[in-house]
Amino acid sequence: MSFMNYLIFISSLSLIVWLYLFFFNGRFWMASERLNSKINDMDAMVWPEVVAIIPARNEEETIGAVSESHLKTLYKGRFSLIIVDDQSTDKTAAILQEKQKQANRPFYVKTARDLPEVWSGKLWAVHNGLEAAKNLTPEAAYVLLTDADIIHSPESLEKLVFKAVSEKRVLVSVMAKLDARGFWGSLLMPAFIFFFQKLYPFASTNNKNSQVAGAAGGCMLIERAILDEIGGVNAIRSSLIDDCSLALSLKDPKGAKRSIWLGFYEGIVSLRDNRSLSTIWKMVARTAFTQLHFSNFYLLGSLLGMVVTYLAAPLIVVSFFLHQNMSAFYISLAAWILSIISYYPTLRLYNKSAFWLLLLPLSACYYMTMTFSSAFKYWKGKGGAWKGRTY
């Protein structure tokens, strides 16, 4: 195959990929799945009891604000809060004790037992919280699993519960608004959301008959009876990508085809500071190779796929003056335009300018590098490091 034909082949492959993603991948790029801003028939609702369980390990920078956000929750039913201190070595425990004194609703602080080898730290803390809830809130119909760096608006719980009850969803999950300040946050965080939507299209997740099951671990409201039915979090106890694993367990155990929902809501916000490249790198590298099932074959395929999807078309377009291949240029331009159109709705979520559309290939390069870094750490026996633990 001549070089010119090779360019046409690569550009055509890139266009085929984008035609599939644009038209046949669950409309992932539209970012249109939103939690209702208004609740209709609120007076007719019978509001079930809810218990929130938050695992916390060395969260002194955020746990105070997070606790306050839950204490300010406006909910017409009974709402309790259980925070599990996962043997923190900073001021987390002291801050929680102080917040307990200000509590206007049931607020319990528990200390997680020693971590067994077969459990990930977060899930062990959640398991401890679920065990405590059996005695503290036995009548709670829903469990809100959320993180120690996620703040909730006062009305967010009512919206989550209304969605679950009115649409009979066993899981309602919201992708928290991530910090996207600064150059690195702007370059990488909207792209992170875009890639996540591509892997777990929200509309497909929300379709009862689809096998796709995604969730965002920062906010998951779960019907307690169903959670108990699948054995709580014990079945996924060693998972580092626990949210999507749990979503799959809840949605389709043995063909049950239960209904779950995943979407966006501006009232649920992450406090994790993403202005530093190192912070984002650690977050991605912790689980990227896990997502590929620790497979070198999948790693190679993933990297090649990223090159074809995000890099090939822009490179062929901008290097036209070197190869002078009109066919490859126009095909690549079409693929690049489709990628730009696809990325725009996610950038709008973060109020970013159109300038960042042109940098999606650069974002992809960084994620490729972070994915390889994740694999390299795994090969060295240092994969899955998080908050002083290595899994």
C-alpha cells in the first residue's frame, strides 16, 4: 500500500469510528440526561426514609463543608447521616465530632474496622456504614452513597428521591460537577466526562433493555431492598471501579433488567481541586489499567484506538501541506468536525470556550500517557495506590 493510500485508509477508519460514535453510541455526546430542575406533584409524594453513608479517609480539607451541606438538606421525609471514618490520620475525626454537635438531624460517626485483604478501602468503609445502618436506620427505604468531597445542594435529595420513586428506578446516580479551573482542569476534566460518557452512554444506561450500566460513585441513591438482595457491596468488595460494577449488579442480575438512571445535576459538586496535573494523573492512573482488566492486549488496542479516534484526523488535516492528499484531507476534516461537534455539549456543561474544542487531541494524548502510566505501575506492583494504600 502506498503512503497516499495509507493516509486515505487511516482517515477513512477515523471517520467510520466517528460516524459510529455520533450516530450509534447511545447519543452519549449530547449530555442531555439531566435531573429534573422542578418537581411536579410534590404534595402527592410519600417521602421514604433515607440514610446517607459517606466513607471518609483523611478528608480534613473537605469533610466539614460536606457535612454541613447534608445538614442543610431540605427533605420532607426522615433523613439520617452516617459518616464512616476509615482510620484517618489527619483531623477528619476531630472535625466530625465538632459537626455532630451542630447537627439538626440524626448524624452518626463510625470508625471502620481494620481493612481485610480482600476489600478495597472505600468499599470496606461503605460496608461498615451499611452494617451500622441496619441498627441505626432499619426503616430507611433508600441509601444514599456519596463521597467525602461531594457537596449537595439543599434540594438535591428530594430530586433524587422523586426520580427514583416516580420512575421506579432502583438506582439514581448523578455525575458531580468536577473542578475544571486552570489550564489542566480545563484541558482534562471536561474530556474526562466526555470519555466516561463514551464508555457508559447515559441514555443507554437509562434504558431498561440496554446492557449498558454506568454510575458515578460520588452520588448514588439506591433502593435498599434491592441492595440487600444482591448482598450489599460484598459482591464487588475488591473492585476499584466500584460505581459501575455496582450499577451492573443492580441493573441486570440474571436478566432481571431493573431500571437505573445516570445523569447530570448542577447542585451536586465535587470539591476535589483539579488545577494540578499531578492530582488528575493520580486519579486516572489509579484505575485506568483496571478498566482494561489488566490486559496488555486491551492496553495496546486502547492506545491504538485513541490514536485513530482523536489524533489521526487532526494530524492529517494540519499536515496537508506536506502530503497534498486531497481525499485524505477532506475525509479527515469530516472526522475532526464530528469530534468537535460531539465534544461541544460537554464543554458547555463546564462553561468553557470553543478554544478547548481544538485541544481535544492534546487531552487524548495526556489520557493515553496516564493509561500507560497506570499499566506501568501495575507491572511494577504499585498499581491502585490511593490514600496511603496500594491494591
